[in-house]
Amino acid sequence: MKNHVLPSRMRGVSIIEILISLVIGLVVVGAVLVSFIGSGQSSREQSAYAQMSEDAQIAFAIMSRDLLLAGYAQATGLNADSTLARTYAGNAVFGCDSGFVSPSTTGAVACNAAGSNPAFEVVYEADTSNTVPTSANVPSDCLGASLAPQVAGTITYFLAHNRYYVASNASGRSELYCASDKAGGTGQPLVENIESMKVWYGEANAAAPRQIVRYVPASAVASWGSVVSVRICLLMRSPEAVLSAGEGTGGYLDCDSVSQTSADRRVRRAFFSTTTLRNKMAF
């Protein structure tokens, strides 16, 4: 026997119920979309910070390696006061708060009268062990170019003058550059996405040459011969705009720990590194 449902007991879905279901569904879908978009935004920002950290580490590794060699020179004999005579006895480092007039100049480099980024020079005796030798088995500068030989008495040696600074390339992107005093040479970019650089020099106490008493900019250095440490800050910038339009201006702390904002939607972060000039630390 078949059971028949009475018409009075048959019931459909009302319009109100359908509308309520649609609203609930839209809320759920909207929540999923917001979570997905937020996750993608966070991922882009984290990727940008990771890239900046990696670029900063590469730049510090390049400059720190040279600073660890600063002032190195082989001994050639004894002076009258029983100290070692060396092939090079000049300054291990030299810097300018406003950059160099011509980073690739041959000979002594001069400070720019009005510049926005500092620059510094590292000098040391180069050989085939502390630099990458060229195809002619000659020591090289920071760009891999052959160094010109120097002569001190009967000794032939090679002197590296590596100069680091921040400049903009043809597309306007700021990069870390290096140049040397090689005749006819030009500075070449090493690491990109570096917006600015700031340098402080650690001066030692004259009575205690291994004791750093202060860190000062280049303009306040009393004697370049007493500089035994260099502190560098690199302000890194993300390659692309990663902040959403609704996040407003990007806030960050610059190399002086001063709060700054930018409207280009790029993230920025200041990185610091300090290197001791081991060849200047007297024992």
C-alpha cells in the first residue's frame, strides 16, 4: 500500500530562507577571500624583507673582506727604531661624508663638496692569495681588473685602492658600487636595492691603540692613522612596491634610528655591520 503525502503537509523553501542562505554563503566566501588576499600580501612583504636581508649580507661580506685586509703590507726590513719597514705605510682607510669627486681617479681621491652619500677607500697590498688572480696571475682590484705593479727598492708589489659608494644606475635604481684607481677604469655596481649608506669610523686612544674611544663620521676623524674599526649602515629598499594602497605610507627607521615614511609603497630596513681593521690593531 503506498503512503500518500497530503498536500497540506508538502512545504517548499521560502524566498526569505533562500536569501538568508545566500547571505551566509557570501559571508563565508568573503572571509575566505580576505584571508587569501591577506596571506598573499603578507607573503610578498616577507619575501621582500628576506631579499633585502640577503642583499645586505652580500654587500657587507664584500666590504668586510676588504676592511679585514686594510693596511696589510709585507715587511721589507727594520726601521731605525726597530719597527718593521713595510711596502706601504699610508692610511688603511679614508672616507668622505659627501662622496668622492671621482671614485676612479688615479692617485689620491678627493672629497665631493656637496654629495648625498658617503664613500670610503680601502688600501692594502694585494697578492694572489688575498685577491682573485687574473689570467696573467696578477693580483686584482674589487672589480677583478689587474693591478699595476709598484716598486719599493728591489721589491715589486701591488697595491689595491678599492672605493665603495652608493650611486644610481641608468634606470634610477640605487646600487652599491666599487671603483679603483686603475687608469681608465670606471665604477661598477656590485649589489642592487641599496638606497643609502652611512659610515662611522672607530678611532683608538693614542695611549692605548687597541682601545676604540669613539665612532665618528669622516668629517670628524682626527687622524686616519688611528682608525681601527669601521661601522657601516646600509638602508635597503625592496625592489618593487609590496605595500597595499590601503596600508598608507611605509614607516621605517633610517641609519640614525629616526622614524621616516615613504609614499612609494616599498618597504625599507636599515642593516648595520662593524668590522675591525685587524692589521691596525697593535700587539
